[in-house]
Amino acid sequence: MPLILSIETSEKLCSVALADGLQILGSEASTEDKSHASSLTLLIDKLLHNCKISYEQLNAVAVGKGPGSYTGLRIGVSTAKGICYSLKIPLIAVDTFTILVNEFIISEFYSKNKKTFDSAESMICAMIDARRMEVYRRFFDSAFNATSDIEAEVINSTSYDNLLKEKRIYFLGSGADKLPNIIVSDNAFFVNNIRPHARSMCKAALAKFEANEVEDVAYFEPFYLKDFVATISKKKVF
């Protein structure tokens, strides 16, 4: 099976993981703020050393392509491209929302609430904080299939009212942390501490490797999403 190094730097957490096919051999992470530039290559070196794998043994590098922090994404993508270019191996890109959903699947919350969640009445709203009341978000159904495009949005107290009348929505990711005091509904569930981590890239990275869905190392750029649709709040929310 291919040895794939995964790199995720879209938010505060800087993480790397190494997988042999679907088997995760190890992972490393740093939560130190604004340390991606100084810590990423050290994390990779430590990971490969601990797994007794050399750079030359890698078959591909997967990187979280965004959306997320502009600086974080640039650092992660630049590092991934440098490794791929020097080793002449494929570059694979995985979007941040796919990574978030895979983190949810392995979470303690999902393990405890699986029976309730696994129904047509449930859906996921994965969110990335974009400062103030702005978020990047994408919807997924209870089978973890994306049901919307990735969009930028300004959240207010009436956001998702119509959906919440019909569905149980599980909000997760850094963008969801600002919602509990704003969106009030018996059908709204807020899942804490779900953040993009390189360990949750392995399944998607392997699928893309096997399908030869790889990026052009010379021209690949992170996915930035900057446009917001402003809405007028009906009450003061902060």
C-alpha cells in the first residue's frame, strides 16, 4: 500500500500524519499559536523518524487545501509542494470540510450518539471561523455526503431557521463555537473540539491516490474563500 504523508495547517492546529494505505502509522501535532512556519518541518522529521520511514520511501503527500487561515494554508501547501517536487511524487489536496467530517466520525460524541444521528432527519453543518460572525460552511447528510457547495456566510439569530424546523443539525468546527448563544433550537446540537487534523485525511488521500486525482505541483494553490453574503440581524447578538 502507498505511504502517504498528510499535512494539515488550515487552522491553529498544525498536524502531520503518515499512513500505509488506511493504516495510520503515526501522527504529530502542535497547538502553539502562529508556529506553523517554525514547527511544521520539525513535526514531519519527528514523525518519519519515529515511524522509521525515510523521505525517499514516501509515495505521495496530501495537504489540506482549505478554506482556512491564509498564512497557515500557504505554509502547509508550500511545504507539501517542496517535498513533492524534490522527490518527484504526487501531490494530493483534501478540502478542510472533508477532514472535519472525518474527525467527527472518530469523535467520542459520534460514538455515543450514533443511533440518534444515523437517520434522514439528521445533518451536519461543518463550519470554519472566519472572524466576527463570519464563517465558511458546508452541509453534509447523515451518510456524510456533501449536500451543498462550500460557502461564506454571516451568521445571525435567524440563520437556518427553516432547516431546523425539519432537521436535527449538528454544528461542528471552529465556526460553530460562536453559535450556542445565537442559534436557539431543540434541533441544534453543538459538537465541541472538532478541528481539522492530518490523521483524518488518510482515507480521502488514499482514494484520490488510487484514482490518480493529483494536483499540478507547479501551479497548485490553496483554496481561499473570501466573499461573504451579509444579512441583517433581527436582534443584537453581540
